[in-house]
Amino acid sequence: MLVNIMMFLWALLIIPFLVGMYVKQDKTIIKIMIYTRIIYLIVLVGDIMLILRNFKTNPVIDTLSFFATVIAISFIDISYQRKIQGNFKPYLIWITIISIIISIFCLFLI
């Protein structure tokens, strides 16, 4: 049940991220960044709950899942900061999406 909620939260996280990357106004980017940060805090809490529930059975996969989540969230934040600063590169979107896909794949392993 919690894994399904996490999948839904990742879907909710991808949508404002992609919208934020294609918006041109800084005020709109900052508003979307706030929504994204709220959602990824919920994702982190959910991932910690998954780790606490499943750590006894498969600690390696849980640890990899948590690190993948932290890396994906870091790339999301880096993308927003680069977008606001003006030195944004398009390949950063692809790196972020790939890291999100890896994090979602780790949820399937749990």
C-alpha cells in the first residue's frame, strides 16, 4: 500500500518539475519550486517509513532506494537553482528524469 502511495507521489513530483523547467518567469518558477519541495519532503518521509518497515528483510535494497531518492531530489533542486541563475543546460533535465526513474525502479524492488 505504501509503495503505491510512493508511486503516486513520484508522479505528482514529476509533473510540477517538468512544468517548472519550461516556465520562463522567475516568480512562477519559485512557486512551482515550493510545491515541488513540499512533495519531495513527503516522498522522503514515505521512503523513511518504507525503510523502517522493510529494513530487517532487505537492508541493501532499502539503503539503495533511499540513496536513489536523495540523489533524485538533489538533481531536482540543482535543476531549479540552475534555472533561476540562468545557466541551465537541457541535459540536466534528462539526468534528473533518469535518476527519478532509477528511484522508482528501486521502489519496485522493495
